[in-house]
Amino acid sequence: MILSDIDIRKELAAGRIEIDPFDDACVQPSSVDLHVDSQFRVFANSRYPYIDVRREMPDLTEVVEVAEDEAFILHPGEFVLGSTIERVRLPDDLVARLEGKSSLGRLGLLIHSTAGYVDPGWDGFLTLELSNVANLPITLYPGMKIGQISFFRLTTAAEKPYGGTGSKYQGQRGPTASRFFEDFRD
């Protein structure tokens, strides 16, 4: 079951869902608008001949900070990581989906490739997988609405909510690089 605006506000008021900072004007009929932060993680294409998913590659990406009144320019075919301004926390009986704003999608901006699912027990900032599939560059301004999060109630609380063993991204802040290489450790 997808939570309505009424139920989202109830869960927020009860402290079961946390969105910080929160602006009630961002509540939509069945979602809450989220905003993009000022940091973007860009790929340093000249450092490696390929991405080896089994290896930690700490300098594969680098963080670029954009001033509040400036734009980050996302070029056609480019892929970068971003982050929400908002920290999101979920209880163990709710999951969430992060989706792009329709108006931005109509311009060719995708905000996630695969990571639109938010597990029960999640606590942290959401990393955005930003892609430009348009033929022209797209400007991204810090603080602009970038997506919307909707909430789904589970049939029962999760037995092992996110945040326990193997939770690679719990508490992340800023655009966080892949930690997939950890899956290959014994």
C-alpha cells in the first residue's frame, strides 16, 4: 500500500519517517519532493583503463562542489553521482521508492539507474545516479527539486532491516561511490 499525503504527514509527525530538513510544502498527494545537494561525484576517466568491480578504486571518482548560485552542467551521455539535501530515515515496516520529477524527465534527466529502492531501516542521505539522455547539456542547481520519494507499508516489519551486517551505505552523507567490491571479500 502506498502512503497518501495524509498518512505521510502522520508518519512524519509520529517520528516514524524522518526527512531532514523537511518542508511541508514539498508533500505531494502520495510523495515528498527532495532536493539536490551542491556536491557531485564525477568519474576521472583517465585514471583507469576500465572499472574492476572486484577492486576498491578510491580515486576513480572525485567530488566537485558547486556554489549555491552556480549550476553543475551535466553533458549528454554523462553519468555522475549526486546526493539529496535531505537525510531520510525509515522504520522497519516501511520501504520507499525514489523517482525523478516528470518535468525533469521530459528534459532528459534520469536521477537513478537502479538505486531507486530504499530499504526498511534506512538512515542517511540518498545518492542519486544522474544521467543526461538528452542531446543538450542540462543545468543542475543546488537546492532545486530533483525527485520525489513515496512510501510503502510492508505486510510485517522486516526481520533484518537495513543497517545491520552487510549494510554498506547506512549513514552515508554526500554522493557516495560504489562499495560493490566489498561483496568479494571473505
